[in-house]
Amino acid sequence: MTSRISTPDLCDAYGDKVQVAEPVFRHFGGSENFHGEIATVKCFEDNSKVGESLRTNGDGKVLVVDGGASPRRSLLGDKLARMALDNGWKGIIVYGYIRDLEEIADMNIGVMALGSIPRKTEKRGEGRTGVNLQFAGLSIQPGNYIYADRTGVIVSDDALTLTDLGDEG
């Protein structure tokens, strides 16, 4: 079992060494406590690169997607979330919108997004992987580490020491 993290305790322990995301993300996946090394995708209303990334071995990573916060198209649905789970990804955080919420809620993977929209994306093969991202008050680089729980989302340049902190907060 993966150790649980506490973003408040990590903020207390690491102070200014962590970035704190603006409180814009909602949990949709079956796991509300997840963390891992970051892989990135930047796309707009086209999730082709999201699918390409999730088809690879996630090896405990978290895919962070900058979808430009567009509410017009969903960048993740149940099929891609299932693929991510099957390929070892720990989570997906989308600065944009997703769909198939009922199915995703039953999957043991972290999924966060701004909200939901039922319309799928166009598949034009557009977007970029492995790029630096900036949104929600964060500056993210591939290889950074992200930590998410019910309290919030934080990013660090390096892996943070994780301890099972229980309910002592």
C-alpha cells in the first residue's frame, strides 16, 4: 500500500520549498490521496497527446495536463483513465475539464480537474509533451513532484520525505 501524504504537513515541514496550487481543482477519481513524479502535456481541446502519454508505462507518475482551462471539450474520459490505471499511473491532474465521472469515481486512481463537460475532444494530433507548464499559481517542470489530497495540491522540485502522518493534524 502506498503511504498517505498530508499536504498541510508537507507545507509545514518544507515551507517555501513547495508551491501551493490555487484551490481550483476537484477530485473525481477513486483515490483522493496520491503523489508522484510529474510528466506533462500541454494541449487545447485535443487530447491526442494525453492518450499517447497514458498508453506508456506510468511507473508511479502523475500526468499533469494544461488544457488552457477550456470548458468546451473534455480532455479525459473513462477509457483514458482506465488505460492510465492499467499502465501504472498514480494520477492525472487536468487544468481543464473531464467526463464519465460516474465510471472514473470507481477507479483507484487520482483524477483532478476543474470540472466536467460531456463533449469529447477533436483528435488532431496537436499538443506537446514534456514541456514546462504554468497555471493555478504553479510553475511545473517535467520531473518535479506533485502531491494531492483532499486539502489541496502542492508541487516540489524534489521528492519529499513521505511519512504516514495519521490523523494527528
